[in-house]
Amino acid sequence: MKKNLYLLILSFTFLPFFLQAQQPAKATDTTVHQLNQVNKLNQINVISKRKIRIKTDTLSNTLKLQLPLIQVPQNIISISTDLLQQQGALELKDAARNSSGIYFGYNSTPFDNSAAAQIRGFVAYTTLNGMSRRFSYGASIDDDAIIENVEFVKGPAGFLNSVGEPGGSINILTKTPGHQLINIVQTAGSFNLYRISADIGSEVQKKGFSFRFNTAYQHKDTYLNDLRTEKYVVAPVLQYNFSPNTYVLAEYDFIKGEVQNGSAIVKVRSEQDILTGPISANYSSARGLPTSYTQNETGRIYAIHKFNDKWQITSQSSYLSSPYQNWNMTSKGSMVNFDASGNTKRRSSLSMGAGQTFSSQLFANGQVYTGAVKHQLLFGADYTNSRDSLSLNNGKVEFDYNKFTANSYVNPNTVNQITRINRTNNNTFLKSAFIYDNIQLQKKLLLTLGARYTWYTNEKETTNAKGVVKTNNYSQKALSPRAALTYMVNPATSVFFLYDQSFVPQSYQVALVDPVTKELIGSAPINPQQGKDMELGIKRNWFSSRLLTTLNAFHTTKTNVPIPDLVNTAFVKPAGQVTSNGIEADVIGNITDRLSITANYTYVKATITKDEDPEQVGKELPQTPQQIFNTWIQYRFLLKNKASLNISAGQTSMMKRSTSEKNQYIPDFTKFDAGISYVQDKYFFRLIADNLTGKRYMSSGDIITGYPYDGRNFYYIDGDPFNVKVSVGIKF
């Protein structure tokens, strides 16, 4: 019924435009002459209208490499704000469909999706303008209001920062001054979605001040009972140009998300109960729980000086504060579970985290010649200090609960009475120096050599419920070399081979469990990870660089990889060595000025190849899809009066998603999405429909045998059911 209503609204919305296009106008001779003149001008304006490009051909300066993407020996997909707007993206997870191999694993709240991003079987490190967003326990939250571009980097990226995951990383480029604009967008949709955002900016001056200001407010009820969310965004940027070659930029980003009545979106079900019953069933919520929140507050100072057209130096520093608190209801253990009659006793659970991260980078780019050989140099240093903490608490009072009656009210004066079971304080220092040289050996042959040397120290203090304090100090060093060959078949085609190493210090904890009572008695830190990656690929630009295709194969090994501990969900388990093999294919760009496409396919096999426990060997890394296939196509119909009608369609498929149990998978799924928009000069109307068929599926999940019920138990998050977003915008 709701689908038919949305279609009816859509029909009435566009009917006037259709009738206007079909109905001949009545006019006097003078008016006809004027209309003829206007028609001629309109034709010229359509031809000269700004061409929409959904990809970029170069990296942002925050990724440090000053090379065209076609020459970079790595699969890097950079998408523009035009594509994000076309798809109605509101946060990072909405943008992930545009690059191969990006997916979101097991997560816990409506606002931590960025923290759960994964690539090639490994956690994907997310940076903001090339700077650390969080290091360990801090919150992670994002919003389209601050996102200008997203750069998906597959494989290690020692040139980017001192923490290099072998699977890849994601860099969010924030909005900064460019040209004069005032954009206001209002959005409404399913689950009582209401959002309003504003983007205001001035022209960058050759000398003097310019600014950019973004703000947004969003309310949304989730598909789960009782959960109500609010989001607030404020992001001012001020830039001063001393000259066209020298400027300094000051930026502040504030994003806060609040959730009422609990924050957990994870379900635990026995095998016979998965994906059944009302999708809204939510056993972890309770009316009366304190408000949960997730917050990122970032300040950044960024400066560039160009000495000439060959050399420049860049300095940037940032400070991030990222506190959060998540309230939920649980049975004894980590999830709500029931007896045969559907009864349980629930108590509150509070997870509190706080992260404070200071980062500073200084690097230079330049060109030198040794004889006839050209060198494109990058060298510099960076420093990061992260202080964070994690506190786990259980409620003192238990409340009777039956899943069939589902009376979720609790007394707010007693549910907030808690006792701490574990607290971890973490203090991490990272210092590194790096140098990379892209050498043009011949006209068509490029050799990349470089390395990063990292010093890592960590101080960790853990207190458990019995008052035992355990302190661990780590001090480690690592050299991460990088070598690559790129052959330019022609200016539009390159073939590359890459060898890269990565070093990932870890602040995760391993749970220490009493072997008799099975209760948590403490924790211990996990050792750092080290990885090696080899890749072979080919890139090609088509249609005068409007369309990019990339095909590459990779072989990655990594030691000491953490996997989720589903019984003690705040902790991980270490694996011995993991090998990830696969292929990736990406197509992104414009086939014509009217037709754009993003399509990508990934095959990955990430398995444990060495471990102290022989039963673990051959097990796949949990929550890793063996195959991912995404598409999004848009065609633009040009209308009169500088208007256009845009039709979009896309799909997402994930197959054979591995779990913590050997050779067991959560169900495959395919969902379909579509969009339609009308744009006329300064105005636009856009409707995005997600999950057109109403497919019931797991967006992410895992399996554990024997807990909390006998047999196989599924821990999962439902994918959003059919929903729509309608946006109206105006540009001044």
C-alpha cells in the first residue's frame, strides 16, 4: 500500500511538467518573436551547461601523492560530490557502493557504521583529510554535510599515514572554500525521516579571506521499535590566502548523534527464527533508558606554500575528541535471550568510550632530475598521540520481560544504577618518517621506491570488577617498504605491479575468562599486526578521460589478525596468519554527458593459513563476502528551460559471507534501488527508493554455535526494508 502511495505521489509530482511539455503555447506575434529568441538562448545554455562528472582524476593533496590516478600503481577510486548527490547519500556507508570490495561488518549502533568498514577481509582504517579520526576506542560518526569527496584506497598505503592496513583505507575529504554558493536541501522520507541542510561558501580570493559553512539537522526513527535518532552537524571553515601560492585554512567539524530508548541494532536469533517475525522486533530497547550518543569534534589547521610549479610544502594538524555512551538492555551475558516460554530478566548495559587524538603532519612534494631521469619526490614526517578509554558497566536491577508481550518500559530511576565490570585506559604514541620516489626511467616506464619507518609506544591500564589493575607497556619499531612498476602503454592506459608492507599497532584486548565459571575476569592486549601485499593491475581511461576502468589481482598476508569475540563482544581473538587473495574490477564515470555509470565486482578469499589451533586453519575471516557486485546507472533527459529529468537504477549483491564458524555462511542477498530527479537551473527535486522489492536480508552478521541457545545462533543486523527519501533543494 505504501509503495502505491509513493508511486501516486511521484506521478502527480511530474504530471504538470509532462503536460507543460506537451501543450502548445498561445501567444501574440510579439510574444512569439520573444519566445523564439529565448529558445535560441536556451539551446545555447543547454550545450554549455556544466557537465556532471562523478569521478576525479587526481588525488587530493591530503593523500600526499602528486600524481594522476592513471599513474598511481594502486587501485584507488576517487568519487565526487556530484555522485553522492545523485545517489542521495547521507553518510559514508551510502558512498561505499561506488568502489569494489567495500563493505560493513558486524557493528552495534546506528552511528558506528564508519568504524565497521572492511576491505579484503580486514578492517578499513578511515581518515579525515588524511588524518587519524580515531585510534582505538573513540567514536566514529560521519555525515554528508561535511563530505566533499571520498577516496577508497585498496591495499596498504604507507604514503598516507603511519597506520597502514593491508586491505585498504578510506579517506574523507571535507568541504572547503571554492566558489560562491548557497545551497539549501530539505529531505523527508520513511521512518519519519526529516532533514534540513545548508551549504554556504564564498569565492577563494587571490589574497584575503574566504569561507565555507555547512550545517545539518536530522531526525529519523529506525525500523526498530522505540529507537529514535537525532543528528546535529556544524562545520565552519575559514581560509586566508597570502597569495595564490600560499594559504592557511582553519576548520572545525562537529557531528553528534543521539539515540533514545537504547542503541543496539543487533539481533540474536536461533536458526529457525532468523529473518522471521516483525522486522521491528527489538528486545534490547527500553523506554526509560538514558540517552545514548556518539560524537566527533574535530579542529584542523592546514597550510600550503608553493615555492614554484615544481615544489610545495604542506603542514596540517588536527585534534579530535570522540566520546560516546551506548545504553542497552541485556540478559546475563552480552545479548537478550529467553527461556522456552519466552521469559527473561533484563538489566541495563552501558558501554562508555572516550577518544582524544592529536595528529600533526609535515611533508613536501617536488621534482628533481638526475641526468635525463625525472624524480617525483615525497618526503616528510608525522606524529600522533591518542588517549582513550573504554568502560563496560552492567545494571544492578533486573526487570522481568516476555518477548511475546514485549512491555519495554523500565523505571528510569533504577535502570541507570550500574556497576563497572571493566575499564581500560589507553595512551598511544606514533612517530614516523617517510620518503617515496616516483622515477620516470623511460617515457613509458615508472618505478616507485619508498618506505616509512614507524616508532610505536603504548601504555595500557586495565581494571576489572575485582579491582585488579594490569598495566602493559609496548615499544615497537617497524620499517614498511614499498616498490612498484608502472608501464604506460599510452597516456590513457597503464599496467602496474605493486609490493607493499604494512604495520598496524593494536590496542584491542583479548578477554581473559575463568575456565570454570566462564565469567570475564580480565583482559590482555593483542600484539601488533604486520602485512605484505602484492598486486598486478591494469587501468584505462575511456572517452576522453570521462570513464575509468580498473582490473587488479592481489595476494595479501597478515599476521596476528583480530577476529570478533562474540561471547565477550567488547574484545577480540587473535588469529595466526591470514592470507587474502582476490580480484577487483571497477568501472566509474561518464559514457556520455548524459549517461553515467558505476559498477564494480569483487572476489576475495580471506582464510587463516597458520594458527596454534589446527582447527582454525582454513577458516575464513568472519563477515567477509566472497563476492560483491554493485551497479548504479543514471541517464539524463534534457528538457526545455535548462531543465533535465534524471532516471537512476542500481543494485547490490553479496554472496557467501563468512562467519566465525568454519564453512558456514549467512544468507546471500540482492537488493535493488532506483531514483528519479528533476533539475531546473537553481532548483531540484529528487526521490530515492531503497530496496524496491522489500527484500528481507542481513546487512551484516555472524554465527556462533551453542550460545545463547543450542545449535546455530545468528548475530545479525537486518537490512533496511523498502524506504524512500524525497529531497527538494535550491541553489542561489
